[in-house]
Amino acid sequence: MSDEKSLNFLEEIIEEDLKAGKYTQIITRFPPEPNGYLHIGHAKSICLNFGLTKKYGGYTNLRFDDTNPSTEETEYVESIKEDVEWLGFDWKNELYASDYFDTLYEFAVKLIKKGLAYVDDMNSEQIAELKGTPTEPGKESPFRNRTVEENLDLFRRMKEGEFEDGSRTLRAKIDMASPNMHMRDPIIYRIKRTHHHRTGDDWAIYPMYDFAHGQSDSIENITHSICTLEFVPHRPLYDWLIENLEIYPSKQYEFARLNLNYTVLSKRKLIQLVNEKHVTGWDDPRMPTISGFRRRGYTPESIRNFCDRIGVAKRENIIDIGLLEFFIREHLNKIALRRMVVFDPVKVSVTNYPAGQSEIIKGEENPEDPNAGTRDIEFSGELYIEREDFMENPPKKYFRLSPGQMVRLKSAYIIRCDDVVKDNKGEVTEIKCTYLPESKSGADTSGINVRGTLHWVSVPHAVNVELRLYDRLFKVEDPSNEDGDFKDYLNPHSLDVVNAYAEPGLLDASAEERYQFLRKGYFYLDKDSTKEKLVFNRTATLRDDWAKKGK
RNA sequence: UGCCCGAUAGUAUAAUGGUAGUACGACAGAUUUUGGUUCUGUUUGUCUUGGUUCGAAUCCAGGUCGGGCAACCA
């Protein structure tokens, strides 16, 4: 086997097309509807569309599929642009289906003139009634055989706004008996006298998806129009319209959309979570949106690597969210600055350390990066360590602190536990230790090797920080497939807010950096942070083999 | 009971008629001043029944299972 990565089915098609001389360059498009924020499923499509033209030469357009003014807003346009850019992709042209409304109208007129479209006076119930079902053919509309002149006149008057919303439609005249429901005289224009985010009140009619998408592809000379599997049955209509309009033959190809367990990836559901305040917004770090991942501390690289690894195929798939976590850990491990933060403190008194004194200790910025250098950390005789890092009666193989045992304080000294102070409820309030002055990190002459290393902060120097610890948004793998409403399966513990003690160096934290809180996880400064109160989002935990053993 | 799409380890994804491989996970071990990282090893798979062929995950036929399609949404 060569070390070259094997091709996915779209790459194969493109390589064949290129070899056959069918195209000199590849043109794709990413076509979001601006009616919501982009999520990780869109990231797959973005990486695919932009990745293909980057690999084979050509370009990708960003085209907003804005043909339904009742759901679309400029806020969404802005967020989509920001997200695509953040992911690291540049579009050639920023385009809108609404840019083509005049052309699309002419296309419809052409179809009418060819006797391939007609104005139908039936309302939506009547149309549905005659549509048939997947197993029975439909029946023709009584308005199907109007003259070209009559159709032209009626369609013009639809455009002029003469008729009520929903009172008439323009339909392609294809085949009411087709086994493919989409070919049973699909509606291509509807009356909708609604304000459009770009064209304002210019139009009383708007094209349907099927009459806008493929035509926009064609106008832009898109060579490979890549969409998800649910559009497979639309493909005959896509081709029929292009053929009968006699326009540039873009080709549609379909791949399986991304599904992730323990979350939902449907705009309809995500918008509910936002509107019903189950989350704080589209960019809530628990959301599977690109903006949510960004705020949580994910990097564009990690998301791109993820999309690369999950591949592109036509079979339905549900990816384990753990794979995404793997890629963010992999990246953050390389770049995150190491800091020490104690989440749930218990006090350690170093009885042989000079009272009231402190010293500066050097800690690695990042052991994975030899050029990262060191940071200064205050050490004193009064410390906090993690409550879970001490046990009075430890099980076997516990190599944290316990009476009589020694541990290394990361980047500092080895200490031994001499005594434990408890309150009247039996809760440990203080651990008395002695330190080995000759065991200082980097200058250790003690000759003692200890198994455990703990993170710590100096009590008089510690700064208070707020930590937002996130867990999966849903407590079941596939909330959409459970009985009842998907929101019944929200994880009540998806957010846990903790006030913690951090080394003072963290006061300089910035959103330009990623942090690893030693032995705790990866953290990212949140936009809610103020000078008085630093707020960090937990991007991901560290792997924890000890916890996994169930001890 | 119409049409369309699909089926390879737990999850994804390769092998394009010629040794079923890779990643994640799981398990075991080594290293480690993060029970992190890194390294090594182990484990588990071609939906089914026929056919074609010297040879089938791959080609053909039947079946089974899963998904999609009956919005004036995209």
C-alpha cells in the first residue's frame, strides 16, 4: 500500500472527470440557508466543498440560499460568514440566490412558453389531495391545460402582487403519475408577500428550492453540486429543469450527512433549544454549533482534522462524539499553556517551611514544546491541593497523598504527610506536611523517587476563577429517536459552575491562548470574563485512566 | 406495500476480481515530575442465500435489515 490516502467517492468522480477532460477546473459551492447558525454537520460540508477545490484546483462560492423570506435574517448571514472564515476557508464569491430572482423569473417564463409550466389555482390542501401517495399515482390539476398566454398573464400578475398569498402557484408540468413524488408537477413559485432580507418588498413571489438551487448552480457554472442524501430523489427534477431550461449542466452528487451521538444536529431542534432557553444562545459552549465549539475552546484545526478523518460516503452514520474529543485533545496537548488550578481545595501546611516566606518557582509552559519556555509560580508554606488527591485510608495503587506517604508537588518539592486535622464532622480541614528542601525541581539531590505528582497553588497568592465544566448536552445517544420530546433527554448536569483557586499567572490569560489546567483538562477564556472575575470554559477533560478504573 | 439509497470490527472508513487494512474505542504492558503525552502489544469485521470465476467484500440474482420520498421548507 502506498502512503497516499485513498480517495472518497467524490474525489474519484472528480479525478475521472478531470482525466476525461470534462472540466478544466472544479467549481463547488457551499449553499447555507440563512435561517440559523452553522453546526458541526455543516463543517463537514464546508470542509468537503472547499477541500475539493483546494485539492483539485478551482474555487468555491459561498451562496446563501435565501428563497424563503419568512425564516431568513441578516444576523444569520453574518454568523455564517464568520464561521466559514474561522474554519479557515476563503470563498471566491459571496453570492445570494436572491441575486438571481430576475433571471429565475425569466427561466420560469421560458418554461411556460415551452408549455412546461402552468399556473394552478388550487390551494395547498387541494394540491396535496391530487398529489397521490408514494404508492398511488396523483391526478392532474384542472388548471393544468391552460394556454401559454393565460399562464403568462397569470404568472405576471402573481408577480405584480395581484393575488392573495397561497391562492395560486406556478407548477412544472411533468408527470402526475411518476413514481417519484418530486416529479408530480412540483410547485416552483409561490406567492408570499413577505419582506425579504435583501430584496425588501420587490417581490410578491419567491421560487421554491428546486427552482432556485440547481438554477443558481448553473448560473455560477458549478461543476459538482454536492448535497446530502435526502436530495437524491430531487436529482431527476434537478436534471429535468436544467435540460428543459437549456442551461449549463451542473451535476448534483449526494453524500451522507454527519450525525453525532449525544446531541442533535437539526436547525429546527437547535433553534428550539435557543428559543426555549435550554441553552444561553447559539454560541452556548454546549451547542454543537461552530460558534459553540469556538466559544468552548475548540480549534479550527481540530474540527478540520475530525472532518477529514470521518470520511465521506453514502451510508448513514453516527459518529461517536469521543472522536471529536480525541482531535481537540490531540491539538490542545501540543499548543496549550500549562497552568495549575485547584478546583476543590484542602489546605496543606508545610510545617518546616519558613513562616510568612515565599519563593518563585519555574514551571514549564508546555512540556510538548521545548521552545515554550517557563513561567514563574509562587510557592509558600501554605498551599491548596485537590481534596481528591488526599486519602486517609487509600486503596492499593493509590499514589497520591496519604498519611506517611510522599508526593511531588509539580515543579516544586517533595512533601510528606505527617498529620491530618479534622473538624467535628470528621472532614479533613488541614494536612500537615514537611517538605524536602533538597528535592527542589530541577535541582533534586534527595535521591528519592515518588510515584505521585500533584498540582497545587499557594494560598496567599491564589486568585479566584470561575470554571464552567461542560458535559454532553443529552443523556442519551440519540435523543431524536427516543419516545416523547427530544428535550426530555437533556442532561441536567451539562453545566457545572465551580469557583476555583488558580496560580496568579492566570490573571494574564487571553483568548489568544489555550490552557491546560494540569491533571484537570483544557480550558479557554470565556467572553463573560471581567478583570474582577476570570471565567474559563472547559473545552475537554484529560483522559483519566485512574478514574476509568472506577476507583 | 410504489420508487430511490445503503449494508466491512463497538464507531467510522479503506481494499475498485488476487494477503481484509487504518483511525478512534476497549484491554495489557513500558516510559513519565500531569494516573496527561509518547511507545509497544492484544482484541473484535465483509447482512444472508445462491450463482459467475482458478480466485468474490468487490460482479450477477433472490432475500433480510436500515434510511429517504406524499412542506406553497431547504
